[in-house]
Amino acid sequence: MEIGLFFGSFNPIHTGHLIIANHILNFTSLKKVWFIVSPQNPFKKNGTLLNEYNRLHLLKLATEDDNRIKVSDIEFKLPKPSYTSVTLIHLEENYPGNQFSIIMGSDSFQNLHKWKNYESIIKNYPFYIYKRDGFDVENTINARITMVDAPLLQISATAIRQLIKENKSIRYLVPDKTREEIEAGGYYRK
């Protein structure tokens, strides 16, 4: 099966992530999108992250009615920080017979050459790249890329967290079930 892997902190998951996943499922040959929740991204400060199990739960709430999407905690069982190259090896071992591709924004793609073992990743996996404002795609590393013309929304998890801290509404920025859980749990208030 052709599966797109959407890696991220998802701190929190928001409508922009879900629209990208839906667009990719509708307009590419991918049959499933797996959200891979990263407990600790080596490029992000750990202190700003909600607990990984809470982020996983929020993502499951956001996607529970869509059987084309799977939420994975595979990186929870791997050494931290999370390296995509290590995760990909584990996915290949645990799910043989699937064809994996990587979904990422043009901003992340421009930093791919900084990733651990990036040469192996670009050799073995195709990429679906969605445009992010201010980040053109320059494929100087000769990766196999497919540009995806997904709707571009100016939504960021950072902005959502700031709205929560300011006691402002995040309605429509995250799915309702996710918003209700964030509010009930008091997440991102501190």
C-alpha cells in the first residue's frame, strides 16, 4: 500500500495539517496518511512541547472519523531525540510490503540537508512537498519530489498556543473535539 508519512510535533494538531492530509489523499496515489508524532524533534526546544501522549491523544481525536488516516506513536519507543532516518528503518521492519513516502512543507524541505542520514532518506523515499509562504523549493539535493498544490492556510501551532495563553478563541483553527479537550485539560495555558 502507498502510505504518506507526515512527521511532526503537532503541538497541537490543527486544521491546516488536516487539510493538507486530505488534499494529498484526494489528489495523489497515496492511499493512507500516517501522522507520526515526534516526542522530541532535534530542531525544537523540548520545553515548549505538550506531553507527547497528550499530543497523540489530540491527534487521535482530530482524525478518529477518517479511516484513511492513522496516528502513530512509533517514535515514542525509539531513542530521543527523534530522527526520521531511524523511524523509517523501524517502519520498514514492522510494515514490510508498504511503499512509504514523506510529506513535508517547503520550509522543512529546505532544511533536509541538515537531517541525520539525509542522503539515505532521499535515496530511498519520494517526497510530497506542499508550499509554505516564503519558502521556495530548490531541489539542490536531487530528491524525488512531487509538488502538491494544497490549500495554503496561515495557521501555525505557535499562534494557536499564543491565543490559548491570551485566553482567546481557537475555534475553527483546530477540530472541535480537539479544542474541547485542550480547554478541558487546560493545555498550553502556562
